[in-house]
Amino acid sequence: MPRLQLFDSHCHLDCADFNEDREIILEEIRENLAGVINPGSDGASSRYAMELAHQYPFVWAAVGWHPEEIARCTEEDMTQVETWCTDPKVVAIGEIGLDYYNDENAPHDLQKKYFIWQLQIAKRTGLPVIIHDREAHGDMLAIIQKEAKGVTGVFHCYSGSLETAKEFAKLGWYFGFGGSTTFKNSKKAREVLAWVPEERLLFETDSPYMTPVPFRGKRNKPTFTELVVKNAAELRNTTVDELIKSSTKNVKKLFFRVK
Ligand SMILES: [Zn+2]
């Protein structure tokens, strides 16, 4: 039995940042958490996430192409993503979405093309999606309203406004919160975290990125999910136990292949 029945719903154990001590990190997860979900960002990382998921019973994979990688993505890659969805340890399509923050990313139209394509894969396979939305909130809302009927999923590391969050919540979507909600200057994310209905709440680390206080600046790791939950319990005026219980229930409901 792990120490906590808590999930890290979003981490990247495939990242090179874990090359030196991945085994140790995985052992820490086994001892302390109920499980983790590792989304891919392209073909190679999705395949690696699946390998880890098959090697470790407490790891689950998501497969897909991240908006920052779309410049390299082809239509054959989409076919491969869809084929991978039959694997029982693949629990979602992700991470997918739009990223307008960095000018070096693929043109917006190309990002939208592959984002919508992956939403359609979700529709056909019945799997949920894990969404990355950076500085693209307007287009994101429009696409979700128009192209994602019958699809559900989570906005990981949600960074939009409370107003937009209310629109997504009405459509049945979930919200993932991580290290950024422990930063005192993340007013918007903290405001949304305080508001989100408990049955739509997920926790994550986005390891190795987004390290929570008090380890900000160091490499992040899945067991730090506990710090995110402690902070959330304070913000929401509830207990850590209550949030662990409800968020784990949400993970199993949304990612229905997680056992
Ligand atoms: Zn991520």
C-alpha cells in the first residue's frame, strides 16, 4: 500500500531530466502515491510513456502531440496515435492543445489542424483528452465549443480566467492544478482553484517543470503533488484527506482505464 491514495495526474517521467535517477523516482512513487499519468509530447515520448506504463503497474500513459512539437507532426503520426489508443494502459490523448506563447511554435492554423484531429481521435476512441492551453484561451474556447462535442478531458495547469473556467465547467470539463498555484503571484490560477467544484478537481506536478514552493527553482518530481494538495486545502478551506479522496475519485472517473 502506498503512503497516500493520491495521483499525480500529469508528469513527464520520460524527460531527460530523469535519466540519472528515474529508478529512484519511480520507487518513491511506488512508496508514496497511488499512481501517475505520463502524457507524451510527440511520437517518441508517447512510446516511452507506454513502455514505462507496461513496466510499472502504477504508471499510466497518454499519447499525443503537444502544440510545441506540431511543426514536426505528420498525418501518419496521427494514425499511429489512434492505433496506440487500443493499448489498455493508454488512458487519454495528450498532451494536445494550443500554445501561442512562443513565436517559434508552428503557425496557429497548423496547431489548430492537429489539435482538432486529435480531438476527433478522442471522439472515435472514447478516450478523454489532456489539454495544454498557453496564451490561446479565445481559440481554445471556440474549438472546444465547436469541435469537442462528446469529448471530455482536463485542462492541465489551467491558466485561463475564472469566466472561461465556468464555461468549460458547464461543458463537463476537469481542471488540473500544479505548482503554479503555490506561487503567491499566480492570482488567477489561485482564484480558479478556490472556485472549481470538487468533482472537477485534479492535481498534478507537470514534473520536471513547475516545481511548487518551497522547492521552486529545483527539479520537480511526482511526490511533490502532496505540496500542491496541502496548498489547495488551505486555499479551499478543507482538509488534505478530503482533497486526496475526491481528486483520486475524479482521476478514476475521467481516466476510466485507471484501476
Ligand atoms: Zn505537461
